[in-house]
Amino acid sequence: MLRTALASAKGLVRRALLSRSSGIDLTRLDKVPDSLAWPLTRDGTSPSARLSAVRDEEPVHKLTSFLGLDIWLVTGHEETREVLGARDDYSTDIRPLMGRSGEEGGDFGGLGFTDPPEHTRQRRFLTPEFTRRRLARLEPMIHDIVERQLDEMAAAAAAAPGQPVDLVPTYAFPVPFLVICDLLGVPAEHREHFSTLATARFDVTAGGKGTVGAIGGSREFLLAETARQRTDPGPGLIGQIIREHGDEISDFDLGGLADGVFTGGLETSASMLALGTATLLEDRALWKRLCAEPESVDDIVEELLRTLSVVQVAFPRFPKKDVEIGGCPVHKGSVVLASLPAANRDPRATPGDTLAPEEASTSHLAFGYGFHRCVGAELARLELRVAFRALAERYPELSLAVPTAELTYYSSSIVYGVESVPVHLG
Ligand code: HEM
């Protein structure tokens, strides 16, 4: 009896999803089950042995069935490119899983969860702000921010002689935070409050909302900031879009775009700086090479991006029709999760688990692939290159106060990271 009721409830859920209308509300989920969350668990900075084994044996793998949905895990490099590069076969509109119909509830918006043609229209507002020419204008500001934070690290060390300095609150977090504030045009007097809104995102231990990165008040803050700048456009991206395209975009959509930039750009870059520094300091030869040959930073950054792959899964893809991935049939109504750390270490297409700057290539998938590929990739590269190079120049004797095996890493977060990185400056 119970089993029949359950089966028919699951059938309803599946039909609701197939029609892409409301039926499931993941935001009500208190805990994401382990059968779904385990691919996010790592061994330090490396993907777990289980994830690597799944990739090597079955690069398109049925992860689980959950609430009547078949969830697929794609881990092969080629297969991941196939999914992310497909233009018409998948939707990333998550609203039908969040208890919203296709028309209502924009609070799960942002470019990542928007399909063409609306995605194409909104992305066009952003891309000019991320061209190399516009980014070159940001470069002096990035250098200033980096130098100021290096001073802060020295001040923290001087305040507690002999004690380690935590790199996360002094360097890894504030550098990308201040860069994004400048990029968006968030006024200086609002930044402290804004920084408190930037925590606890993307953590699946926070249930369904954390899983899709919908936690936090930054969106509300940026909606209010957009409304304010409508009458008084500031010097940053929000003001620029208002000046150039003000009558083509609503405050709601522009606030959502700004929040996408903020959430997409902060935790990712902060984690890359924290985990990247820990990796470099543990691999002393690599650190010394960076100190002696600062121009090697470009290749080192590419390899850190590839091997760390801090964004652990791309935006979920929902097949709009029955598809094949790497020859494996996947039905419409399923969910496809592409594991970027697994794909980026696929020995069939990359140097695998070895960090190999001499083989560095920009064709890794750390920024995704296809039309949802990270819009901020060049900004992230610029920030990371400036920040790692300046750190090595200022503190060549920098060392970890504890081995990387003893650091506290996030347990199961879509954006992987580390709580703190205690270091001695020299
Ligand atoms: C090291 C830092 C970063 C990493 C590893 C990263 C990674 C990614 C990945 C994997 C995607 C999704 C691709 C997909 O599902 O196909 C993405 C999308 C996105 N990222 Fe980044 N990102 C980083 C920094 C940034 C920065 C600095 C910004 C902006 C300032 C940014 C803004 C965005 C936006 C707006 C999207 C959505 C693009 C779309 O759907 O068209 N990201 N990023």
C-alpha cells in the first residue's frame, strides 16, 4: 500500500518535471543525501579515489535516482565537453525543481540558470565589461589592492610576533572581494556590510538552497544598489550598464546579473588563492621556481586552475529530449551533473593528477565550456597572476604553519575551499 502510494507520488513528480512545471521544491530539502553529495567530497585538494575510479571505469555514470529523477554523473573530459558544449539539448533553468513554474520566481535567476534566447540577451550586457581592454583598465587597481593586503599581512604578523598569519581573511578573501566591489561600483561606505553577506553559499550541508547557491542577502543588497544607481549611476559595471542599456534591462534583471558576478567571482577566486597558495607552499620547488622566474606565473596559474578545479560541478543540465552522452542513453527528465575536477584530471586528455606547468594549456574545463563558460575567466586569471606573483615577490620565505593534510577543507561544497591557511611570512 505504502509502496504503491510512494510509486504514484514519484510518478507525479516525474510527470511534473517532464512538463517543466512546478512539482519538486529542493529548497525544502534539509539535507542532500550522501548518494548525491559524495562526488563533492575530496581527499585534501585531490578528487577522492572513488571519483577517479568512477571516471576511469564509467565516465558517464548513473549516480542515483532521487525523488523519481535519474541523476547522471559525467566525469570524463571528452564527455563533459560534449554536455557543456551542446547548444540546444539541455536547459539549465532550475526553477521547476525549486517549486516554481517556468514563468514565476526569478530569485533563482542569474545567467547560469537562464536559457537562450534570454541568456544570450543578458550575457551581451556583461561581456563588454570583461574584454581584455576593459580589464587592462582594472589592472592598476588590482595591483593596489594586492599591495595593500600584503601590508595587512605584515601588520598582522607584527601584531602577534611568532604567531602564524591566516592567509584567508588577510589575503585570499579580501583581494577578490575588493576587486569585485570596484568592478561593480559598490560604494566604499557599504563594503563592510556587503562583506558579511558573502558567506555560507554553495554548501550542500545547508540543504537544497545551498546546493544551488541561492543563500544569502547579497542579491537583495545588489537589487537595492541597482535601484539607487538608476538615478545616480556609479563608475562601475552597474552604472555602466545603466548608462549604455538602461532602457533594455529591468532593475530586477540587472540586480540578478550583478549578483551572478558577485557570487560567481568571489568564493571561486578566494578559494583558488587559498588552495593555490597552500599547494605552492607545499611543493617547495614550485614555489622557488615562481620566486625565481615570476613570468612562469601564467603556466602555474593554469595548472592550479586545472588540478584544483574549485567549481566542483557545472550548472546542472536538464536534457530537453532523450540524448546520448559518450554513447550512453540519457532520458529527458534526468539531471546531468558534470564533475569538473574529475574531467580536468582525466588522464585520457590531461596530465592527470600531476601539476605540470611545462604542459600547461588553457583548454582545461575549470571555467566550464560552451555558452555558459565563465564570463569572468580573464578577470580571474588576471587577479590570480597578479596575486601569486606579488605574494612570491614580497614574501619569498613564506611557509605553511601546518602541513596541508592538517588544514580544514570544506566537507561538501559546490565551490571547494579551505577554512584557513596559517602561514609564517619568513
Ligand atoms: C577562479 C575563479 C573562477 C572559476 C574557477 C569560475 C568557474 C566558473 C564555472 C565552472 C562556471 C560555469 C560553467 C558551466 O556550467 O558551463 C562559471 C560561470 C560563471 N562565472 Fe565564473 N569562475 C571564476 C571566476 C569568476 C569571476 C571573477 C566572475 C565575475 C567577476 C565570474 C562570473 C561568472 C558568471 C556570471 C558565470 C555564468 C556564465 C553564464 O552562465 O553564461 N566567475 N564560472
